[in-house]
Amino acid sequence: MFYKKHGYPEEGDIVLCTVKKILFHSIFAYLDEYKNLEGMIHISEVSPGRIRNIRDYVKEGKKVVCKVLKIDKQKGHIDLSIRRVNNAQRISKNQEYKQEQKAEKLLELIGKQQKTSLEKMYKEIGEELIKEFGSLYNSFQNIVTDPKSINKLKTNPKIKDELIKKVQQKIKPPEIQIKSILTLKSDSSKGIELIKDLLSKIKTKEVSVNYISAPKYSIVIKAADYKKGESIFKKIQQIIEKSLKDSELGGELIRNA
């Protein structure tokens, strides 16, 4: 990626690195997202257990996701760890990197249409977007949901208009999912009707309900962000609780981890 942050990350941050040099007991790596920063990974922070050959785990040029353990700004030392990054953090960081690459290519495309370089596009608008929204991809997601969110940026209106147009064409609106399992039972002769009535109250354009096997149903909420998703989930909980209390239905709603 062309753009790099100035300064230092925070201790505990998850960062993407490229292995620069491998020694017998340590690894030196570039911090990809930061300008002119390198860190050191001690052999004990590569993987749990005894390591016979550090090169069985890493190679020069390989990208690795690390956790920042300690920073000494006076000496310019940064201690990193590979083994303290869990699988979810690793997946999330790699996904974030891929998203930022995608966003940068889009910025480069707009630059070509404006007959200017990627470097100049960063100076023109990219750096402002990153300062305002944290990353290019985050800024593009904000533009998809609210094109007016970049109105306050001091840049060429023609470039802003083209950016909005291209982002809306290429970037999907953000979406999160909240999944749960609903179990419903009834000994009433009207049990089937009661269940159908309850499920019809839950279904909306954001909520899908699918039959798994008696007596279980899958409920999936799709929303633009977690705040809205949580609000929908609470409404569903209230509907179910009221139905179970007021009718001859038994059951429970269990949210997936």
C-alpha cells in the first residue's frame, strides 16, 4: 500500500508486518502500515512450545499479523508477537488489509480518469479521508451510506463527485449479521397457527426466518451496523416474550456466539 501512517502504533495493537530479516533467535519485520518503522519478534513470541528452526515458521518477505507488545520511542524499539494473535484477530487484520487494497485501487482508478497519479490522489483527497474516517475503506463505506459525509472535505468538487459516483458503483453497503435459534413448542390444537402467527410478526426485510427441524427455526438479522442490529434483536425478543406469555406456546430464543 502506498499510504503509510506517521508516528507509532499503540501497545496491544494488531499490525500487519513483512518479514525483513531472520536471525537465530529473532525476526526483524517492517510494520506495513507505518512509515519507517521496524519491529523485532523474539523466537519465544513466534509460536508456543519449543522451536528448533525459526525458518519453519517464517520466511523473508512473508506477511505476518503481529501484536505490539512494547514500544521504546527513545531507542526506536518495537517488540512484536505472532503467537499472541488469535485466529479471529488474524482473519480480521488480513480482511482489513484486502479491503484497503481494494479501496486504494479504486482511488487509483479515479486518479487515472483525472489524469493524475495515485500519490497526488492521496494528497488531494486520500489523506483527508483517512484522517476523517480512519481508513480509505471505512471512508468509502461512509460514502455509500451517506454521500454528504465528505462535503466538509476541502478538495476539488469534481474529484469528490467522481469519488461518490465510483464508490457507489463498486462498494457494497456495510452489513452485519446477528444469528439466533428459536425453539417453539405447543400442545394446543391451534399450535401450528400460533407458531405461524408468531413467525409472521418476526419476519421483516431485515429479518429472515428459516425452518431447521422441529422445533427449531433459524433467525438471521441483517443490518447496516451493530447498533441497528441490536435494536432489531431486542424487538424480536420482546415480540417472542409477549407471545410466549399470552399464548399456549413454549420456547426460547438462543443467540449464536
